[in-house]
Amino acid sequence: MAFEKDGQIYIRLKERGCQNSSDKSWDDGATGRIKHIFIWHDKYERIIHGIQTTYERKGEVVISKMHGGNQGNFETITPNKPLTWMSGYYGSYCVERELFVDEEEAPWNYYKVITSLKFGNQEESYGPFGFDDGTPFFFRGNTEIVGFHGSSNDEYFGYVSTIGLYIKTGAVAILGNTSSASTTQIGSLDDDEAEEKSVASSKANESNIC
């Protein structure tokens, strides 16, 4: 979905992964240059527990809410240049491994989660964080990533179940008829009403509910 904001044209790319019924959708919006990504993960458990991002917007640095939990290992990504791509995997996470049952026999013992994430540009790469296991996905843009959206759960052990992103296009206009709602529904970190509209739209139209 393409939309205009502050004179720039952005694209919202649908999230990858699988949203569990107990998860909550979130949306940072097309916020700005990524300064840091804070990520909690566990290579041996094969899971991304949580993610949080700082952005530069209109000359100021703002921070998103934490999405997921703060279990596992903690690492900080500080890109030297704009990030242009993100890749990863998503799959099933077994909660009680000692039960020795497979997912078909005990689906209640499994959650769908992002198992790994990796970020980069033409000169740098960061990760993988977590472990490459499950179904792969890949996003690549020619300009830069300016925001994330997805779903997560901050209860129990905390995890991220789906993730998508916003990219800046460099275009000057959108051809054809576009709905004004496409611009008003984009969330921002200091506009709760816009964020709620964006999340509601995401749940209704784009969420990957299992």
C-alpha cells in the first residue's frame, strides 16, 4: 500500500509470520531514519523475544514501544547507513519441550513466532539474531526502511510473531485514484488516534492470523 506523508511517498509492506489468537498488533508507522534496533533473542530456543527501535524524525530521536518481551540475549544494532533490507524466518515454538509431543498432537503447546531476523544494506549486515529455522522471508528496498509493524505477545516468555516494514520510495506522486484514508490511517509515535486506526486497519485487512 502506497501513501503520502509529509511530502514523501512510502509503501507499507505486509508482515510475514503467523499471528496467534492471543497476540496484539502494533505499528510504529513510517517514522524516519533508523538509529538503533534493540533486539532480544535466543539462538538455542530459536526465537525472537522482542524488538524496539529508535528513529530520527524531524531532527529528534524518538523511541518505539517494546514489542514482545525482554527474555534471552540482548543486542543493539547501530547502522552506519540506512537499512535497505530485512530477512528472517518464522516457525513454531514448543513451550513445554519435556512433554515430547509433536505439534499435531498438542497444538496448545506451540506458538507461531519469528525465529530469526537479519538486517542490512549494500555494505553492512547485522545478524542473524535467533536461529534460521522454519519458513524464510525477505524484504529488499532501494531506498531505506523507515518503520516496522507486526504482532507480538508480552506475556509469558514474550515473543514476536509477525513483522513487516515501511520503505521510503523516492517517488513524487501516486498515480491513479487513492483514498485519503491511506494517509490518515498511518500511525505515528506521538499520535495515539492515528496509531489505533492503523492497527485496526492492519488487523482487519493484513494480519496473518493462524
